[in-house]
Amino acid sequence: MRPVLVDATRLDELARRLVALEGRARESTVDLEAAASAVAARALPVEAGLTTRTVGWALTLREQLLRRLLAFAAVVVVVARGYRETERQVCAELARLLTPPGQPTGGDVAPGLVSELSPWGTGAWLGSGGSAVAHPAARAGTVDASWWAPVEQTLGGLRPDLLEVLLVGTPALARLVADAPAPADGTPGAALATTLRRAERLQPSDAAALVAGHLATLAPDVRRRLALLQPALMTAAAAAPVADRVAASRVLVAADLARLQGRRSSASPSEAARLDRRAAWEHRLLDEKVVLRHPDGTETRHPHQLLQFDPSGDGRIVEVLGDLDRAEHLAVFVPGTGSDLDRYPGTFARMKPFAAASPDLAVVVWQDADHPDQPLDDGLPTLRDVVRSVGHEDPVTGGRDWLREHVLAAGLRDAADVAGPALARDVAGLRTAAPGPTADLTVLGHSYGGSVVGAAELHGLVADRVVHVASAGAYVDDVTRYPPSARRTQRFSMTAYDDPIRLSQGHGLSDGGYRLRQLVPSVLDPLTIGAPVVGRELGPSSQIGHGLDPDLLPGVVRLDTGVHDDGTLVSGHSGMFTSHSTAWRNLLAVMTKGKVEVLEPQRWSSHLEPLQLPTVLQTPGHPSVPGHLPRYVVDRSPYGDPHYQPPVLDLAKGETP
């Protein structure tokens, strides 16, 4: 093995020159940004020969060059400090060996940095199953966080912008940071953790004020290093500055990329393909620009702005769409059953047009809780699952966990019980961290998300407007249970007349048998007798159903779902999210405090068709019937009249029905 001579001083000089080179490169290409703005605003003549694609390509190359220069500088700094620490350790060890017994050697020497970091190259540190592995000592049942101190000291010495580039560009290092032990006593991280624990016992607004006040005592660079080296801690601080939470979330995404790579090595071909899709999406979260095309033809581009990212379980994510610095309105959207990281891109795409429709609007997609699974999301049940669900084999859960979590979860309040308080805290934190747009705040809940919003109101959510969009329920059976702060909120509801959610809105265990007899043909009536018994097996009656039908909330303004631009009725459970429709424009108008079109229920009628069992052809003249699930069918709407115009309320003027 050949010896390697290292001059750490020259490495430091190289790092300084790289940083200076990045600065000169940025300054010398500043005209490119001006050209991009001019092209976007169409302020250059055609003969200039600059197209959006050409300028965009040049901007991409510029950004890649600048990032690589900074990343290279960061790596050089870490290497230089590593060699210095190694040299110090070797000298200290030689001094110990040469010092006579009993004579002091000048102080204790911390474990060597290089030896502590050497497991990076073995793969044993990161593990192969995707689970967090803190340190070899932890596998032996001991708690030893000493390995983290020299790593944190080295990384903490970097400039925050360099540190972020290094961590995001090095997933293995980001994972090491994400899996780091709890911060040591006396550090900024430990102080923040203590503050967050105290905040858990307070009302949402008081908790937000406490956390924001604590973070305000930290210098900006200290706070940013804390976000990068304790990312999960900073993303849990809803009142933290948005930029710090975004930086922390980027580290957590990079860390998960390392986990995915570790799991892929032993995955089956189908699982490897799924992991590749997830990794490609996470790379887009780190590198992709979100393009919002506004009605006036202009565009805004910004990176993904994640406030939270947690891949454990079904996954949690919170993201801002739009420009919080410019926005005058903020909307927080809570999706429904089945929301997880795999389905998140669809929810993101659903909300993106709202943010693009108005530069004054920012939209937060909120999935910072475990939403209930859709039925059979985790596959078909095993025989053991069925036996446990019916036979109470498990003395701890009563054998009910499979039914509750994988089949009937959407009908239970279990998830809303946890998600509601979390939403209330997060919204209060946002109101503190971004006081400009949150001065006019709308919170929307779709499907099960409506129950989550109702639970949040019960736990202190403060919003100017709440919208129940095809909502499962208001969570409470009596709105007087909401605290006074929630009672001042203006509420809206929107449900299409053929939406299957109507089958369950406002219903619970108390009327389960009667409701079930409405949904099935009379030949199956005997089976409905056991409905209350089965319901009681799932838990307390208060956990079944989602409270009051949102359309019946006192003072609620029912919004018209209306028609698409082609004249067809908006229908189904998610039809209101299709652009260019009455329903979509109504949702946007509530978010931006504009003019909404109000439903006239007396002009609508529908009827319930119970379950239809399929039949086969028996005799000529009696064709087979395919059958269908219970459903509502629209009989009449005012849109049969091509000149119909629903009543309009101007929210900016404070008009009420």
C-alpha cells in the first residue's frame, strides 16, 4: 500500500478557491437570469432568438455547475478536517505510548473521527432492510451516542449553504444525519426538543407562540444548521421559519433515497421496480422546479417546498404550492381515505391548478398524519386475519385490527382522533411562521379529510373559512361542542347529488340497521339484523360514523357543484376537482375570498337505488342485469334550463345568504 501525503492547509485553500469560483460564476451569469425573466414576460423581440426552452436549458446547466462547485468545496472541507483530526489522534496516541505510566498526557482524546466514520464504506452501518441503524453499540443493547459528536462537530463547522448541498447531494450522509441520536444536553437541539415537549400540553396558538419565541432567540445560521443536522426535530416545529423546515425536509428526502437503495439490493424484480419509481419521484422532489402557469400567461418556477417528510408507514408529507412571500391568501387542503406517499403525486396534481389560478394564493397540501387505508389496500386477508376478526383470538386487540384498519377504517374516527389535533397545531404554527398569507386562511377537507378538519376545529383550529368537500362528516353531532374560536369560522359545504359519500353522511351505529335496510334489496333484510352487533364488535359506538352531515351544520353555506363547461353535471366523489367547472371555480373563490355560487336545494332532486344483484338471461325478453352497488341518481337539476344562474355571494364584501 502506497503512503499518501496530505497537506490540509492546501485543501483548505482549494475549498476557498472553489467557493470563490462559484461566486464568480454566479456573478458572470447573472444576465442569464435577466434573460429568463424577459423571455417569461415576453419582453424580448422575436429576432433576439431566445426561446423559453433555450433559456431554460441554459439555466439548468448553470444551476448544475453552481451546485457541483459548492458540493466539491464541501467535500474538500470535510476531508481536510478529517485528516487533521486523524493526525491529532495519531499524535495523541504516540504521546500516550511514550509517556511513562502515571504521568498525564495532556487530556483525554475523543474517539478518532475517521475510525468512527469508517463503517460508511462497509454497508453495515446503513443496514440492508431500510430500517434505521444508529451505531454498532446499539445493536448490543447499549446506548452509545459518542460516535455522533465528532461527526456533528465536523459538519456543524460548515457554512449552512455548503452543508445543505453536501447532505442533499450525499444520501448516505443524509441518512446518517437523519438517524442520529437525540441531541445532547446543553445543545440547541436539546433545548428545542424540550420546548416542543412543553408545547404539546398547550393550546395550538399558545404552542405556536412558545416555539416561535424559542426559535427567534437563535441566530439564523445556528437555526439553519440545527434544521440540517436535526431535520426531524425542525420539521416537527410547525412555527419554525418556512425556509428552515424546507431545508430540513430536503435532508429527510435525501436520507430516504439511501434507504431505498439499501432495500433495492435484496428486492424482488417487482419490488425493485416499485422502489425505482419511488426513488425517481424523490429525486424530482429534490431537483424539479414546480411550474405554475397563471391565467395572464406568466409563469412562476420554484423548487418543491416540503415542510414535512416522513417515509415511515404509509408516509407523511406537507408541501406548499405557490409563493408564500407574495401570497395574500392561504389554503390548507386535507385529502381523504387512502392518502399516502404513493398516492401523493395525484393529490399534488389536483391542487396545483388552484395555486396556478391566482398568484395571490398559496396552497398547502397536508398529509401529516396516518390516513385510513382504503379497503384491502394491504391485499386480501389471510385465513388468520379472518379468524382473528371473528373469533377474538388476540386477547390484546380483540381480533378486530384487520377489520378496523384494512376494511372499515374509513367509517371509524380512529385516524381523525389523531390527525385533527395535529392539523390544529400545524395550522397555528403556519399562522405564526407566515403571518402574511395566513391573515386570510381557508382549510378544506375532502372525504375523510372533512372529519379530520372537524376534529381539528374541536381541538382549537382557527380559520377564516372551512370547506367540507364531499365530506364524511363534521366529526361532532352538535356544533356547540366546537370552542368559541371555531364557532366564528364561516363554513361551506359541497357535495354532488350522486356522490356515494351521501350513503354514509350523518349516519352511525345508532341507525345502522335501518340504514342498511335502505341500501340492500328486501331479500337480504334478515342479514341486516346483525348490523348493530357487528358494529359493536368494532369498538364504541362513538367511534363509528363521522358526526353531523356537513350540509346540516348551522349557518353552513352550501355551494353549487353545477356543471362542467360542456354542460354536463359535476358528479361523483371527486368531480369538483376537475378544472373549468362550477364546483372548481367555487372552491377557488372560497380560497381567494371571491364570489361563490350558492346551491338552491329546492331545485334539485335525487333518489336512492339500493344494491342490485346481477342476473343472467333466463328467458327471451328478460335480459340480464349487470347489477350495481347502492347509489344515488339525480332526477332533476336547475341546469335543464340553459339560462339558469344560481345566486351569488361576494365573500369580499361579507355577503351572507
